[in-house]
Amino acid sequence: MANSELQIAKDKLLKNGYLDIDVDPQLDLEKEIIKLKKRKNAVILAHYYQESEIQDIADYIGDSLGLSQQAASTKADMIVFAGVHFMAETAKILSPQKKVVLPDLKAGCSLADSCPAELFKKFKEKYPDHLVVSYINCSAELKTLTDICCTSTNAVHVIQSIDKNRGIIFAPDKNLGQYLIKKTGRELILWNGACMVHEIFSHEKIVKLQIDYPNAEFIAHPECEQHILARADFIGSTTGLLNYTKRSNSKEFIVATESGILHQMQIHSPEKVFIPAPPNNTCACNDCPHMKRNTLEKLYLALKYEEPEIILSDFVLEKGRRCIDKMLEISKAAGL
Ligand code: 13P
Ligand code: SF4
């Protein structure tokens, strides 16, 4: 490819979000990705909500906690993060000396976007004695205003690690926050944010589906609304849900979370049936449009040209790290 073509693609990166370069349709992308990965000592970390073809080529597939632990411990020189922007930022904060690339910079997150740092700063000022616990699904800037981070796997442990007399602000997910209030008995001041994927489930359609599948277990992610969680036989993080389907004796599951996880559930339990919980719209699936912006082609280009790269200021790298390190410490102590 001509250098000028590459330069034009790089110049347009911020506008497009990804390197808009034609990929030869004859190319065996999987093979090329494996070759490039070896040559560059790169590692591909993928969230469970990625397309199955990306999951199949990843070195590690996991939920937000597992991905953070991998990002902190990898020996690779470059991390190709197949997930969304806040996850790639977290990887950069944990491994600042490594190059971190995200196949599409526009792979954002409605939950992270629901809590702009400048507004949160004003909110926080109203509770000067409170500790801030933020769900990892937030911007790196918000992490600089946070005392302890958490993911859906360790959120209960994080809240329980805080002195009972200390007030806590929990941001940005009000649904996970309400779940934590119920689970831990603590009072939390909640930011009013939510995930567009986990708020879309239809109570009515789930009830109908449970009538059609009377033996199916209904399992849900704690980002779902309370009336959906109230119906659930099991509530857990993405990894928690996957592990539950492996150990449960049930043969059928109705799954209320992003549909990407069904790929791993089916791989681990091929004899079981997994039904995505129906959303409140005409679409039959629960895809996260942000997660699904990443494609195998974009991943190949990101690995080849080492762009789009995640760049953070020294202030954010340093100040944003403390709350993540604290979270990892608590998780380690809890054996997570
Ligand atoms: P976990 O990866 O912690 O299950 O969170 C799910 C999610 O919404 C990630 O964006
Ligand atoms: Fe954000 Fe929800 Fe998508 Fe996760 S599933 S990246 S929380 S919008």
C-alpha cells in the first residue's frame, strides 16, 4: 500500500475511529493476525461481548476483572484490546509502558458516557466525607476522581471492604448500585447512569419465554433493572454467568446479558440450550453496538499499523491507577 494512502487513513483516524483501509478479501485474516502477533510480541485481549470470530482468535477472553488482571500481568510489548474504550484505557493505565491499541476508537460505552467527569466532580463535592467507588465502566478521567474501582465480579467485596461508618458514592451504574444496596445492606449514594444493553430487557417477553421453557433457568447480569433481577434464578458477572451454566444441572437457560457470551456458553456446554432474553424492541438480540464496532478486519489493521493507539496524560496514568490497584488488591485477597 502506498505511504500516502496510509497517511490519509491515519489523518482521518479521529473522525473515522478506525483505519479505513481496504483489506484484500482473499487474505486469510486469522493466519495474518497470528503471524503479526508473533512478530510484534503482541497479545489480543477480548471481552466476552466480542463477535465470536474475534473471541476465537484471542489469547485471552474474559470479563472486565479478568481482562484487567491480564493487562496488568502480560509480558507482551503490545496489547490489542478487543473491547471498548474504557477497557483499553484501563489496560493502558495498568501497563503504561506498553503500546495499547483499540481496533475502533468509537467503541464507547453508554454507561461510561452517562457520567461525565466534570459533572461528577460537582456531585462529589456535595458529599465531601464520602468515599467514591466507581464501576470500572467509566472514563479514565472519572477514575482520577475515584477511591476504589470495581467490576461486577468484585463489587460486593469492594463495598464490604469499606468501614461501615463511611459514606459511599457509587457511580455510574444505578442498577448495579441498587443491587449492591440489597446485597450488602449498605446505603449508597447513586449516580443515575445505566447501560443501554442491560436496560432493554422486556419483563413481559421474559415471562412469556419462561412459560414456553418451564425448565429453563433465568440468569441475569447485575446491570439489569431490579424488576428483571427479581425474576432471576442466578445473578452474576459475565464470568459468573458462564461458570454457573457449566456447573448447573439445568439443560436450558434464558440469559439476560449481552449476547456475545452465548458463544462461550455453547462452547463449554454444547449439550445445553441458551436463549437470549428478549429485549423491549423488535430486534431479536441484545448486541452492544459499541462492542460490535470491532471487526476482524479492524483488528488486523490495528495490529499491522499499531493504530489507533490509546494515549493518556501522565496525570491520568498516575492518578487513575490508584483506584484500579486498590480493586486488584481486594480481588486478590478475596481469591478472585
Ligand atoms: P463484566 O465484564 O464485569 O461482566 O461487565 C459487563 C459489561 O457490561 C462490560 O461492558
Ligand atoms: Fe457499556 Fe453496556 Fe456495552 Fe458494556 S454492554 S460496553 S456497559 S454499553
